[in-house]
Amino acid sequence: MLQDALAQAGYPDRILVACSGGPDSLALAAVAAYFARRGHVDGHPVAVGAVVVDHQLQPGSADVAARTAETLKELGLNPVLVRAVDVAASGFGPEAAARDARHAALDEAAAEWDADAVLLGHTLDDQAEQVLLGLARGSGTRSLAGMRPARGKLLRPFLGLRRADTLEICRAEELDPWHDPTNADPSFARSRTRVEVMPLLEEKLGPGVAESLARTAAILQLDADYLEEVANSTFSALAERSGRDVSLPEEALNGLSPAIRFRVIAKAAADVGGQQPSYQRLLAAEALLRRKGSAGPVELPGGVSVYRLSLAQLLADGAGTEGAGVPRGGARCGKLVFRLHKPTRS
């Protein structure tokens, strides 16, 4: 699996293994150490290091990070970097805040060592849990598509491997992994999914639920990629800019399929500096297309307002500008206008 992942990534010559000391990432480090000892993958030279991120969220986390670093050095990985991070509170929950801090540390470590790839130890079980959490949130295609095997420098070669397999790798390599107590903490939705929901589904629906959920993610990744490509090209063709504002012609928006129309509206909000809108907020913004006359605003996350300018309003605005009237080829329909209202940082 790791060999295939590195081949698909173009055989990076410097890779870092992100390792928490848990069984999944420790097993990945052990497999990566095999290629480190050989010094090549399919004849392509490779050097393998590691990075341990200490989130400082639990007592003794520094000791866990130090022990993990020693284990990684004994496996032959070099360099082994340890990064302590401060997990800042955010409006998206502690798990998201920890993930953001971790990814920032991984990016920094990769840049410091000039690594071409960072390996993450997510397994098929993690992917299945991700899909279930997306279903529970009522998320769209992109969320249900789960984690990607490759995203930028991040590679997840173990997405087809079960968690039990990583434990077996650790046993075979005589490694003593650290077991994160938060993985069994019912206060976290992911932990409840892992220790309560998935076992219940396996019991009631039979074995193979995790594999089915992971397969669903793989199929939806293809759909999500296609829809994203179409939405990107459509937004680029339709977007009109005036200063920091972005507008979209309503006639063209109405002619789009709903799947693309909602994505184009979300892209306009993101383009002016907003966040991904919820489905309910997208519905509210899209409903402006069915209003008569100028309407809105509808508030979107991140301080973005979207409102409708009617054709009559656009013509009136054009008639009051220098010269006279609307220029040839000017507005022939109303528009949705997206504007950022939150203050910008200097």
C-alpha cells in the first residue's frame, strides 16, 4: 500500500511520517522504516523522517511525544522532529481546532526539512467513521466522500487497511503503541461513533459495514471531483467583479442544474472571503432568485451578505453614471451580489 501510494505521488525523495505513537501511525512508521533501510522505492532514492505533534491537551503528553520520538529513531527514521502546538479555541469544536493546529505543524515541519510528502496513518475504520459523521451532520457529497488518499503533500496509504491490521503490525514489529484515552471518551462524537455506533451497526447489519462505508466514500470522491470541476469552470465563466464584490447573473444561475447552482453560490461566498455556507443558508440565498425586485440581504457565514439587484435597479444605476445609459452589451437580467462586511485585518 505504501509503495503504491508513493508511486502514485511520483516517488517523492523525502517523506515525513506523522506519528502520534498510536497503533495506526506507529505501524505506518514501521512500514516506512523498511524503505528507509533500503534507501529506495522501486529504485527511486528515498529518505524517511518523522514528525511527532504534541497537542498539549493531556497530562503527560510531552512524555508520550518523547517516547514516540525515541521509538521512531530506533526504527531508523531520521530526522525525528517533535512539535508542541497550542490548540486555540474555535467555533468548530476541539477536534477541528486540534486538527488545524496539527496540520499547521506538519506543514511547517515539511517545509523545514524540504519534504515532498507527509504520511498519515488513517485507516479504513477512520474512513467509515468519517462517512457516518457526515451522514449525521446532513452534509453534502464532499463530506460523505470522506478523506482523500492524497491531498497536496498529505498521503494516506492505509485507507484500505483495517485498524486490527495496524495492531497486528505493531505486534509483529514488537512495538508498544500508545492508546489515546480520548478515543474512548464519549464526550467526542467520533469516539462515540468508534466504540458504540460502529459495533452496533456490525451487530445488527452484519459484518462488512465499515468496508461498505469506505467503498461509498471512494465512489463519492469521483462524483465530488467531477461536480467540483464543473462548478469551478462555471463560476469562473459567470463571476463579475466590482472592487471586492462578486456578482452572478441570475439568468445564467437559473439555467444551471441545482447541484451546480448551489456550488457556484458557495464559491462566490468563499471568493469574497466567507466560509462554507450550510445547506439552509444556501437555500436562503438561492431563494433570492425567485424574488421580484431588489431583495435581501441574506447573511452567510464569515460576514458575507448576498442580495439581489433587479434588472430595473441595474438599469437605473447605469443611467445615472457618466455619459448616459447602460453600455452596449450591459445588464439584461438581475444579479446576485456577494459582499464581505466583516472588518479586514491590516
